[in-house]
Amino acid sequence: MPRRLLSLWLPHWHTTLWHKAHPHSDPALPLALYGRDGQSRKIVAVNRAALESGVQKGQFLAMARSLVPDLATHPVTPERDARGLQKLAEWCRCFSPLVAADPPEGLWIDSTGCAHLFGGEARMLEALRDRLAERGHDMRAALADTAGAAHALARHGDQQLTCVPPGESALALAGLPVAALRLTPEIQAGLSLMGITRVSDLRAVPRASLTRRFGMEPLFRLDQALGQEKEALCFDRPVAALHVKRALLEPIGTAESLLHVVTVLCDDMAALLQKMGLGARRLDLLCQRVDDVTQAIRVGTSEPVSDPSRLSRLFQERIETIDPGFGIEVMSLHVDHAEPRQPADETPALNPSALTDPEEQQMPAMLVELAERLRNRPGLRGIYHLAATDSPFPEEAQKPVVRLARLPTVSRTPASSWSGTAQDGFPRLWPRPVRLFAAPCAIAPPALAEDDSPRRFVWQGQMLRVRGADGPERLHGAWWQHPVQAGAIRDYWIVETEEGDRFWLFRRGDGQHPWSGDGAWFVHGVF
């Protein structure tokens, strides 16, 4: 699995922390924080209002005050802001176990093997943006194959959230300025004098002449961004209350050896969880290589789990994503999130048929574990089941539910059977069609008999004659949930044509009172 790195940039980090420390201040007023550069004072951070007024980072304080006379200025507090950035890095471990601070205003997040838990990389970036916005932070983020590409796109890209597909970092960097490569101001000025302003211009210059003029730094930073040179990032180890560790006598690299150590770690962790009465919901496996590079695997569970075989099975299916390099010498298992386990006597209510059918009794647990394993596979999204709602209208009677824990036992009785009791245990006098249309299909008003039952109707351009009709089954709108459904009525008929086809028709309204509906007719399903 290719490595994926996320660079998070907080352009107003210092001023946001200052406003949080001074809650009575007005964020809409211009604010600038300054620091000392020798005997002079220069602007270090500005908020959005000051930036729109023309104040820039690096300006002398006197010049900034001349531009904005009512500018509020205060000294910056780098030590306090650095501690806050470290706390934010710890908070970001809910997205990945490998997080590091990128002072003074950024974070590194190694999202390799973690994005599938959020529904993909784009959704993970959106979740990160939304959760930081709730904490009052403006952010820009980029996800790419290399740290240099992610850093450049986060600070100089056109979009707030950028997700570069694997292998396309060079194309994404082509239009960025050379300042995006983290070059010194002197080198940037020299390149600008030569007309080299874009990364694409820099790549077009012969490497030998560029090295003679500016040294190795421009090419080194370019190669790092393109993935031709490795860039070492030092990620902080997570501080977890529940963790187990194994230091190996000799480095290992085969899948069998890794799986054996994982099994031992899962056994130790399961014993620790069972002793505390807890179950793991999110776990991180960290593998430290001999070259001091850490590989991580994150898995999630659908319910609190303390079964060692179930935990090891989740890691077993992801073990091939680990790149052992020259060998792994330390492996550790961390529980990032745990919850109390469900007591054995609080099992879900079973269907009566499950009392005599052991296979049906095991069905809910099998579905939970299957969904759990599928959700931990990268590339698979939308793992959910359908749960019943209290809506009276059929197209709203079910909703997708992501969490599959404690499912009701699946009944073997089809929902469309003619029995008098439904799967949910409530009496049902009318059957439901085998195929229900997602949206009812409108038809012309049919010819009606004396009892208002349909006798002829047009379906897909053909006139169908009804041999028999059963109805009406009247459904009332959910006025207690949706005020617009107050008084809404639907009358359903089961009709059988002369060709033997059965349709589920309904009329919107009772046919007499305009407040109950407009009288339009629809086909809602077929039997």
C-alpha cells in the first residue's frame, strides 16, 4: 500500500488561540501578534480582518500600525502556542495513530490505511475540516504521496482541501510557485531573477547548471516533493492507557512472523481488556523498523470486542499492507478507544424460531463480524443494513444504519408473505409487494368501479384490464413528525390484471376532501 501523508495548515493558529484566551475580544476587529527580530518588532501572525486590511506577516510593527490605525497588537506567545499545537496533535489521533506537530502552524498526519474508516480520503478531509471548524479553527489540508507535495499544496494550492490521487504528485505540483518547495528566501530571489517562478520551470532547468548556481537545496527539495528522495518525519508515539509491546530479538519481515507476533499481542490485549471489563472499538498496530520508520495499521470494530481471535482476524486481513523494509524490531498494540462490554445476560431479543434453530441464532453475530471485516478493507464503502422506521409511507419505512451491532435476528419469513403477522411482530392485514419502487410511478387516473376500485389503467403505454382488486388499505401521514403530512391520506389497492400480473396502486387522497390529497394515482410496486 503506498504511503499517504496529510499536511494540515492552520493559517490563523496564533490569533485563534489569542481569541480563545481572551473570550471578550471581538474576532471581527483587526488583530496582529508581533515578535522581536533583534531590536525591531515584526508581525508574526494576523487574523482575517487584519489580513483584509493589508497587514502582512513579516511587516514591521510601525508600518502595520500606519496602515491600520485601530490595529490591536499584542506580543506573540510561542511557548504557549507550541503546547497548544501539541495538544491538537494528540486530538488528531482520532484520524490516525501517526501524528506529528509541524511548527509553527501545521501538523503532519500519516493516513496510510486509515481513510477507509471514514469512507475514503475525501470524506476524511471533510470530517477533519468540520471538526476543526467546530473548535473555531480555519484550516487548509492536502493529502498526497509525499510530505513535500502535501505541504506545498496545503499552503499554495487553489483549494482548501486537496486530495492528490496516488502517483499524480508531479502533475499537481507543476503550477505551484517555487516558494512551495520550502526554499530559503535567498534561493527564491535568485530563481526569480532567472525567470524560474514555477515548479514546472524548475524541473525544466538542467540539474548540473542548477546545482552549480544554487547548490543542492533546490533539487533536494524538488526530489523530496516528487518522491525521489525520502523525507524523514518523526511521529510522536501515542500515549494510550491500554497498550502491549513486544521487542524482538531479531528483526522480522515475513507475513507469517508478523502474524505470529500480532496473535501474541492480541492475546495479551484481550486478557487486559477482559480484566477491566472493557471492549476495544479502535486499535492501532505500530511496527517500528530498523531504519526508525514506523508502519501503522488501524482497525475499528462494530461493538466493544475483547475476543483475541476476532481482533487478530481483523489485523490478519491487513498484514500485507505493512512494508517491513530491512526488518521490524518492535511491535506494539494500542487501544485508541474502548467501551464497556455488553454483559452476557443482556443479549438481544431473539426471534422465536431462533430458539430451535442454532444456525439462525448465530446469524446476528455473523452479520456483525462480516460487516466489521468489510468495513476495515480499504476501498469498500457504504457498509450498512436497513432498519425499520415508524414512517407509515412504504418508501420511508426503512433507513440505512451504519453500525451493525446488536442486530435483530433475521427472520426467514419473507416480508411479502400473506401471513397475518409481520417480521417485526406487529399484525399486518395487507401484504407488501416483492418489488417496491424507490419513487412511486405516476399514472393517469384509472377507470373506477362503483366501489372506487380500479378497473382499467395505463401502464407503460398499455391498457391493462383489472380482473380483481383488493382494497383500499388507508395510510395516514406522519403528522407528528412532518407537519406537511397532516391530513395526508393514501388509499392502496392490490390489483390483478387479466394477464395475471399484480400491481400495487394508490391514490393520493380519499377522493372526496381536497385537504387529504390531490387525487393523483401511482404504481408503487409489483408482486
